[in-house]
Amino acid sequence: MCSVENWFFKNDFIDPRECDAATNGSPMKTKNYLELVRSWPQVGRHILGQFDERSIYVYQAYRPSIAEYAVANQRFGGDFSYARMSWIKPNFLWMMYRSGWATKEGQERILAIRLGVTFFDELLRSSVPSSRDPERFDSDASWRQAVAESDVRMQWDPDHDPSGRALERRAVQLGLRGEMLRRYGEREVLSITDITDFVAVQRRHLESDIRLLEVPSESVYVPEVTAARVAGVEAVPV
């Protein structure tokens, strides 16, 4: 098992081969869930994610053929469709809720995709909410026009705990299409890692003893000021 607050396969106390096998070499930091959850806000719109000054992780779930192509080529292609909207989620547990911890049909493989924060913030700035925000759009017509012209859809939904219970805190997901999806799938990705084995181990911990559950070490990501205001996050830089 990968140890709390240590980089995968870089822990002095854990055999690095165990972590490498579980994560396919992903340099993702994990932490015990019960410790980490104490640091998260309980309510409001917050982007929880794992990030540094250069990059941020987002997650997607796919069938094996799409995941295998993406990992092998470090871009999306093959059976991946650029003709439909594709949704990305920076919050690991939100992805686990949507995919049933990688048990739902067509979502059996979980990918951790590392993006540059500059591109991620650009996605936020370009986004249009999936329902009309009266603070941004004074009429349904203006909102519908913005939806038609934008390649990025933003949606805030209830976040969920590991068991799937809905929380008061909101989690964001971004739907990409058109040129933004092309950029995401072909040019903007820094790395793509299959973390399905790690997910399977944690699913077993959830079923047997939640005290053993580890998740990616996530904290509140605060975008640059324009992106934060467009997204409507609770924490806005000054």
C-alpha cells in the first residue's frame, strides 16, 4: 500500500514496486482519507484537486480500448470521439462517484490526466454554466447564445463522500467540445496515467475498513482572478 503523505514509489518505508504496480508509475501524492477530509471545506463551491505551480490533475473514466490508446500514445484518439462533449473532473472522489469506483460499464478504467494550470484556467475563463447564472446573464436568450458559442460547459454538482453520500459542498466538472476538446486531447496534456489498479485497491479498503482508504492528496485550488470569478468559486484571489 502506498503510504500517507508520500510520493508513489518514492517512499523509504514502502517497497516502490508495490506503488508502481498500483499506479503504473504515476507521480501522484496520496493521503489517508480520514485525515485529509478534515482540511476540506464543508460547504460552498470549491475546486478540490491535486496541483502544483505548473500543473493540475483531472480525471476521466473510459472503456479499456480508449484508456489503452490514451496511455500508450499520451493523447486521445482511436475509439475516442471528438464529435461529442467530454467531461473532466479535478476531484478524485467525484470521479469515483460517477464511475462507481470503476465498476460501471464503459467506465472500467480511470485515467489521471495532468494539465498545465494555464490551460486549466483558460478552460474556466472560457466556460459557460450548464444552467443560467443571473449574475452573468440577464436573460435566457443571452445565456443560450453564450452556450452555443462556447466550447466549454461548466457544471457545479453536489460533491460526494467515498460511499456516495451527497454533500453540501459543490464539485465542478467541465465539458469540452470543438477546438477546446481537440487542444485537450491532442496538444495540452502533460501526461496520462492509468490509475485503475490503485482505484481497485482503495475500493476494497472502502468495503472492508475505511481507515485504510487513501485518496490523492487534494486541496482547494484557487484559479487566477478572472477564471475564479467566471467559475464562481468561493475563494477568489485579490
